[in-house]
Amino acid sequence: MSLAYICPICTQNLSLNNKTLSCSNNHSFDFAKEGYVNLLPVQHKKSKDPGDNIAMVQARRQFLSQGHYCFLQNAVADKLKSVGPDKTVIDLGCGEGFYTQALQKSAPTCTVYGVDISKPAIKYAAKRYPDCHFSVASIAQAPFNDLKADVIVSIFAPLFDTELSRLCKDKLIVASPGPRHLFELKKQIYQDVNLHTPVDCPQGFESYSEETLTRTVVLDIPTAKNLVMMTPFAWKFRPEHWQDLEQKENIEVTLEFYLSIFKKII
């Protein structure tokens, strides 16, 4: 099997031999038993365990398994139906692979990679979705050659303009929070809730299309707590905010997303 990875240390191509990737400079990286490869050298880490921790990963797994984000998952996957055969798709910041595996199903002849800096997330993704290729790596220094991706997908992940332009050959698909995404939960902690705006067009790309996807759901409190725990603003929840939330039987929550497509400027 030929994989598209490059060495994160010297950027030489990596060759696969008996579950080990190695380059001409004798840097080697073993595949874990779950099927992923760790391409995040110690010198590239900014903390001991970067990315989402196990608690955040477990909360997201539990929430996503209930199907509340399936309308977004389907909308993103549908964008790949127009992509030709034998293309390379890279999901940057793929987390547990919830969207990555849907991309593979939508474009079964394509090669789909998922990259995330969180080892717990990638470990789960690789174990559950063996049809995709998963790696632990920084999306700011993705382990692929220039222009390797025909399509890049970014779901709630940071956008690094220079790296996106380096990697992407054609299309960039971005999902980001819509104006009133999680508005009701944010009101638990903020007096004035700022509405989200669309992401800026990354340098080297031009805007192709944009749509807003909206659903309103009624969540029981354990589910709402998982939703909070899988988001960055979980750090803003103090004990009194959790207590206020637990006084309710359920809560109505707005799920809203921008789905933006950008084309690479040639």
C-alpha cells in the first residue's frame, strides 16, 4: 500500500514496510495496533498531551452518537459527490473521525486522510473507521507534500492560510459556527452573546459558495452537558453555571453552521 505521508522531521517521503513508515534519513514511525501512525515529533509538541483530552473526546463521542449533528455531516459529505474518482481528500482537525468516515462513504474511490493533534481522538477514529487513514500530527505542519490534497475539509478547526495554500490543489470545504450556534447554552454564562460571523476567505483562495444550516433541538441535561464539554467555551462554565443547567429538565438549543467552500486561486 502506498501512503502519501512525508517525514515530519526532514520532509522526505515516507515508505511503508511492515507497519513502519521510514524515510531516506532513517527516521521511522510505527503504526499503532489501532491502525494510526503518530507523526508528531516531541520537538513539535507545545505540551505533553496536545489537543482534546480524553474527557472532551468521550463527551463528543457520546453527543455525536445521538445523531444531532448528522445534518451537518451529511451536508459536508454531499459536497464530495461532485469530486472525481481517485482524488485525495484530507480532513484537517478530524477529531474522532465522525466526518472523515462520512467523506469516505460519499467518495468511495477517493483516498481519505484524517489528521488531528489529539492522540485519544485519533486512536478512537482509527479503531472504528479502518477504511480511512489516520495520523496524529499538527495541522499547522501537516505531513503531506505540496498540493497533495485535491480537497481539504476543515470542521471547526483553526485555518492556517499558508499551510492550506501549500497543501490544497483545488477545493477547501469549511464548516464553522453559524450566527446563533449554541446561543441558549452561551446565555448560561454570558450576559451579551456575540453572534458568529463567517470565516474569512483564506489567502490564496477565492470564495465559491456559502450556506447556513440550522436546526433546533431539545436536549436532556446529560446530553447538553456533553455538548458543552466538547466545545472550547466549556472552560468558561463555572460551578454555578453547571448548577443552573442541572435545575432544568431539558433545554432547547440552536445548532447552526456556516458551510463555506473556497477554490484555490491558480
